[in-house]
Amino acid sequence: MQQLELIPNLVVNSAGLAAQALTKRFHGINHRVIPPSHYARGCYFMLSGSRGPPFDHLVYPIPEEGGLGVHFTVDLTGQVKFGPDVEWIDGVDDISSFLNRFDYVVNPKRAEKFYPEIRKYYPELKDESLEPGYSGIRPKLSGPKQPPADFVIQGGESHGVHGLVNLFGIESPGFTSSLAIAEHIATRFLK
């Protein structure tokens, strides 16, 4: 059997939740520049029995520690959703442990914390009107009680491996700006 060997000019580690664990596997990497990993589960709850959204605009309350606060959005089907909240969870350092590692189940009891937050801007919210929606895990570069940290785009000048770009802590703003991030990487590292 013949083996195929690829030698790329640039490798972009955009492994999200596993970015730090994957980085530790690269030969020659300076481990001191790998930021710590923190993980926050964010749950969403849907408004049940509604006849349309209660607002005709998005609502983003004052940010809370680790997140933007429980905000109001409407998806493309018109479903009203509130979230995400912030629940700090344990992470892993071994990339092989990421398979089936995180629990994405939305605990219905978490709704108890959503009602008072939502009622700050939607006081008419009725009891028992929230039902579990979905959740996601955010890769954070800062943990509980730490000042927020923005995502990191790290090239060889930082970690010592020419042709490797690591993306750490890419959360929702990073997804929104993914095309700009790709353009930045191409402009800066593909010369």
C-alpha cells in the first residue's frame, strides 16, 4: 500500500473546544503560550404557546459574568428563544477524551433561573411558559471570576512552529466574523 504524504504551507487549528488539546500534540510547540481552557455550557429555552414574538427586535440585556446575559431572539421559523445562560463545566486536556465528552442536555430545572432574568425586560412572561430548547458549549479563555478575554489568533512567532496558526476561544463573535478571520489569516500568514 502506498502512503500519501501532504506537506502544507499552512495548517490552521480551528478545533474549537479541542484547540488547546490539539495544540499540545504538535511537535516543537512552546506549551507556555497555550492559553488555559475553560468551558461554559449555554442553554436556551423556547417560549411555548406563543402567538408570535413579544418584541419586534432583539433584546440584549446587560452582560453577566462569562456571557451576554439571557437575551431574546427569534429563529428563522419564528420560534422565540431565550438564552444562553452560563454554566461553568469541567474541561479535558486529552483530545481523545472529547468524543462524547460533553453533555448537551438542557435540564428543565434551569428554567427557574431564566424567569427572573427574562422578566427584567419582559415582565409579562407567564409561569410555566418556557420549555427546554438546546445547548452549546463555549470555549472560553477566561474562567469564573476572571476578566473576560477575547479570542486569540496565534502564529508561529508566538509558539515556535512555522506554518501553524492556532485559533483559541472562538465564541459567537468569532463565528460571526469567521470570514474576516479567514481573510486576516490569509493576508498575514499566506505570503
